[in-house]
Amino acid sequence: MMKKTIQKVGNGVKPPLGSLVSVHYTGTFPDGRQFDSSHVRMEKFKFRLGAGQVIKGWDQCVADMTKGERCTVVLPPELAYGARGAGGVIPPNATLNFHIELFDWEQ
């Protein structure tokens, strides 16, 4: 089960499934080491909500966010990369933390 903590409350409007959402995020391990960030690339990350383009925990978390919301979410391995890990960066069965801000979306 994911654990979500809201840092900034959004406007109350949630993105519809299938919309192209735009977020900024930073991913860290539980010890605080950063493994990825859209801020470093200075470009928001976009993906189709609910289409399986991202890890399960992201689809679940962002679907529950509202426009302008900023949160931290802790994802257990089964909602992240599971036993396979990812690209030599994420070890197998890793719990991951993400700081996510939802900016907007389009249909």
C-alpha cells in the first residue's frame, strides 16, 4: 500500500483517466539518495494517466491528486519496479519515495 502525504493542497479538480498529465517529480531511495528528477532536466514529465506508461504507484497516486497539489508518496516494490528493478539504477524489491507536483493536463 502506498503512503501519500500532501505538502500543498490543490484546487480540488482531479485529472480524468486517459488525460495527458504534466508533473514535476524527484525520486529518492528511503535513505534520501536521489535517483531521478524532472527538475534536473528542467522539463516537466508528461504521461497518459491510467494507460500503464508509468509504474502502478504513479498511475494510482496522480489519479488521486488535484491540480496544483504537491505530495510525497512512498511506494512499496509491488507499486514500483518490483523484483526486476530498473536499468541498473533501481535495485530489485526497492521501496521508493517520490515528490510529485501536478501542474495540469489535456485530453
